[in-house]
Amino acid sequence: MTPAYQDIPRIYTAAAECFACFIYVFLLKKRMNGKKLVLCSVLFFAFQSVLLVTTDNVSDTYWIPVMAAAFLSMWAYLRLCCSGSWTFIGYMTSAAFLQAELAASLEWQLHSYVFFYRGLPHVFIPVLFAAVYGGAFSAFYFLEKLITREQKSAINGREFVLAFCITVFSFAFSNLSFVDSSLPFTSQSVKDIFNIRTLIDGMGLGILYAYQNRIEETRLKNELTFIQTILTNQYKNFRNYRESIELVHIKYHDLKHQIEALRAEEDPEKRRQWINSMEKELELYEINFNTGNRVLDTILSSSQLLCKKYHIHSTYVVDGSRLDFIEDSDICSIFGNVLDNAVEAVQHVAESEKRLVHLSVSAQRSFIVIQCENYFTGKISMENGIPQTGKENREYHGYGIKSIQYTVKKYNGNVVIEPAENWFRITILIPVRNRPPA
């Protein structure tokens, strides 16, 4: 390198890699907090600085292993401090590595130009360093914050490998001129080498962000398709519920006629026992809800049959007349999912007296308040507002809650989930006057 353009000091690269990792520590769910996190971050910064500074003069043969070690230490730090699978952390590490390369290259290119080439006093070096690094990493922080991370923990191996390949490709081409300046895609001009490095790092990061956005769009599209399927099935279930309830009522009236016939039985004792037995059987199916909303009546009747089957104590304080502005399919989605989740949660409770479900619908000021509570055993962890499951098949877990959130959002409403002390509560607030767009 000529005196006007020198290579990036390794301490600058180490600082950039650490700052890029710190962005994700701020944004992602953390495994540790407080003093432990601070200590771990300080040790990481010290290790990264020692690793890169002490290997400043290694030959090209060892340069690649050193950079690979730097990447692995970034991954180890994020893996230690942040929650997520190894593929998820690897994906974030790839983005952080490219961010660090771009910030360090941009800062040192400006540094070389204004201090070595233009002769600006060196007293301004800290000012330039703070301005470029502060601006670059602030921009990266807000870019990452804008990206929805609701399902990023589900990044698969293929997506990580592609992100890693983008990082390797960008890093290799941006530094190719430093290895051999006689190749077709390299330059012998020192100034051009700096330009190539910064531009390729920037393009690589742009490609990675575009790919990241594509992943998110695909996920949202698949999720919306799945939710729409849920909504369609919910409405079909409502029609099945209605037919089932009608059959129950038909059977109920048929048995009533049989009871009348049995009253002609000559043996009084036999007749009495027979009639009592049939009346007890009828009590299980005699469900008459009159909430003021026929769709909700059907859903509650179907849920009540399940509750009787699993010996669940259910209570309802519901004013269905307040729901006249909500579409039938949306009532099916909201109440079907709410009650299905509650019944599923309590049916496995060992003590039958603790199998409790309570649903209420009321108007408070300018809101419809829907609240469902149920008893549960064990512990519930929350992630992005969604209760996490302990089941092996997690692929479609949470879509019931997401379906509720999606439907309620149509009416400018809000969903609040509060698990605490063996009592699970979901509260839905919907403004009375708001209707979904046509």
C-alpha cells in the first residue's frame, strides 16, 4: 500500500465486528442480562481485538483461517448471549459480519482520503471514527428493527447456507485485489481497490437484506394462506356444528315422544325407572343458548357438548347482541379458536374439579370485551406474544392465536394474553363502531 492508502488497522475491524454483534444483542431475545451480559461483551471485545491485532502480519495462507476464527467467535458470542437455533444465530452472524466489513471499509476509505491524501489534522480522527461508525451502525440497527422477527427463529439450514454463501462471496470478491491484483476482477490501482472493497461489501449487504425481505414475504404469504384455510375450515365447522345441534334437538324431541309412550307402561316401577333413565340421558343434550347471536349460540352449544364429554365445568356470561357488526365467519374464527384452545388445555387436567372454563362478552364504554379464562397446569413460556408449546410438532403451533389476532385486527382491535398462576386469560378488545373494510 502507498502511504496515501493503507490497509484497515485490525483494531478497527475488531471494533466493527463487535459493534455489529451488539446490535443483535439489543434486538434479539437474550439468554443473559445485567452484569453477565456486560462481562461477556467485554471479554468478546477483548478476544476479538487480540485475535485480529496479533495476527496483523500473517501471510495470505493464514489470513483466511484468521477471518474464519473471527466469524466463529462472533457466532459463539451471539449464541451465548441470544436465544435461537444455531442456524438462526448463524444467519444473524453472517449479516453482522457483512455490516462490520462495510462499516470498517467505508470508515477507513474516508480516513485515508481526508487524513493521508488531503492532510486533515489527525486530531479529527476520533471524530471521523465516531461519525462513520455511529452513523453506519445506527442505520443497521434501525434497518434490522424494521424487519419483522416473529418467525426468524424458524430459519432453516438452507436459508442459513445461502446467507453464509452471500457473505463469503462478498468478502472474497471485496478483498480479492489484496491477494492478487492481476486477476480479471481485481485492480492494481490502490484507490480502485478501496472503492471495489466498499462497493462490493455494500452490494453484498444489500443482497442479504433483499434475501431477508424475501424470506419474510414468503413466510407471511404462507402464514396468511394457512390462516385463510383456518378461517374457511372454521366456517365449515360452524355449518357442521349447526347440523349437529339440529340433530341433537331432533333426537331430543323424538325421545320426548317416546317418554309419552312409555307412560302407558303397565308396570309402575318399571315405567318410572325407564322414564327417569331417559330423562337423565336427555339432560346431557338439552343445551339452549340464547345469547342474541345465532352463530355464537351454535358455537357455544358445540363447545358445551365437548365440555360435558370431558367433565369440564364451563360458565358463560355472554351478550351476543353486541356482536352484530362482526361477520359470521369472524365470530367463528374468534370464538371457535378461543374455546377450542381453552377446552384442549383443561381436558388433560387430572382433577376434574379444576377443569374450569369461563367465557364472558360484554360492552364497556366504546369497546366489546371478550374474555376467556381457563385453568392450566405446568408452565407457559411466551415468545412474541404467542404461548409456546411443548409438543414435538411445532410447525403449525400458534396459528389458532394468530388467526384470532388476524381477525381482531380487521376490526382495529387488540388481543392480550396473560398466563399466570395456573390461570390462563385471553382478553380481546374491539371498538364497537369499527368495521372491517369491504
